[in-house]
Amino acid sequence: MDVPKYVRPLNRQVADAFDQLDEDAKEFYQKRAAVRQFEAGLSRLQAERLALQDVRDWLLQRKS
């Protein structure tokens, strides 16, 4: 049985954006969401939304 490599975001808009990311960005997203949820104590939905913004910022820095 195939196990998914990444946990799919709960929010549909976040999940749609996540699907468009490359592998490095997906890895970065998953780590940021986990830190925000488990270390900062945010809900999963909050953590996922903020992690997506982190990824967008990271991608902009990566391009420059």
C-alpha cells in the first residue's frame, strides 16, 4: 500500500496551493506547519494557513 509522502492540508484553498508547490517547497511547508501546530500551539487550520504564507515568502527569497 502506498503511503502519502505529505499530509494534505485541510483547507481546500491551501490544499490547492500546496498541490502547485515543488518538492522542496512542500517539504518546507510541512515543517513550518508542524512547528506552528505542535510547538506554537496553533490549530491545524491556522498553522497550515500561516505555513503557506511562510512558503510564499521563502519562494520569493529563493528567486532573488
